[in-house]
Amino acid sequence: MSSDDLQRTLCNCLALRQASRHVTQFYDQVLAPSGLRTTQYSILHHVQSQGPLTVNALAEQLVMDPSTLTHNLRPLLKDGFVVLEVGRTDRRQRAIAITPEGQAVYREARPLWLRAQADFERAVGDTQASALRDLLATVARMQWGEATAATAGPADSRAPSRRRR
């Protein structure tokens, strides 16, 4: 699809998803020589910079459901880039830790990610890219339950059911 085929939408969710997919595809292309995808790079980056993190703590930081994070961890575990360790404070928990192999692939991917970042900022503009990150951080921190409670009427109080066929 060409950029001419995209029409401006009034749906905030669709606009965010379209932009997210487009930017993710770009970063994935740039990261391809490292063998990592954007989601995998993000996981390695957080664990590399913060040390071992529980699945729940990392999922919260990535604004991701723990089961989705677990799904994204599988290839990293299989490739030996991360391991699950017994939690330091609670032995029932498992913490994600980066391995030496994970550190090596992260070091290989880091300059590629920096190039993608620079290309994005050059295309969008430094000021606009920074403003976009600020706006998206605000959106990611929003508490939707509180924001919608004041406007929801009696019929709106229930979440729509999902029908499986």
C-alpha cells in the first residue's frame, strides 16, 4: 500500500495502530541484520539496562500483557539470549536475565537501532519526534477506567462480550 492510499481517519485507535505498524515495520527492517525484531530488541534493552526483571515487572514497563510478553520471550529463550532465573526476593517468581549471547546480539543490534532512531527523527523532525514521544507517553499512562467512568451511562457500564465461534 502506498502512502497515497492512506486516508486520514477520525478513529484515534486506528490511526495509532496504523502508525505503530508502519514504524515497527521500518525498525524491523533496519534491525533485520541482527536477527532481532523490534519487540525482541525492546526486551533485551530493558533487561540489559535494568538487570533481571520479573515477567510482570517487564510487561508493565513495556505496557504489554504478561502472556504476550511470554509469547515474545519464547524465541529469545530458544536462542539462548535470555534465561529465566529464580526470583531474588520470592523464589516462586521467575526473573528474565540476559545471557552473554544476548548481550552480544544486543551490542550488534544497538547501532542499527540508533540508525533507525536517527532516520525517524530526521524524517519527522527532532522537535516533532520528541513531542510525539511525550504525547504517546501521556496516552500510555492514562487510566481509562477513571476517564470513562464519568461519561459512561448505565448501558455503557459493561464491557462488550467476545463471542468465540
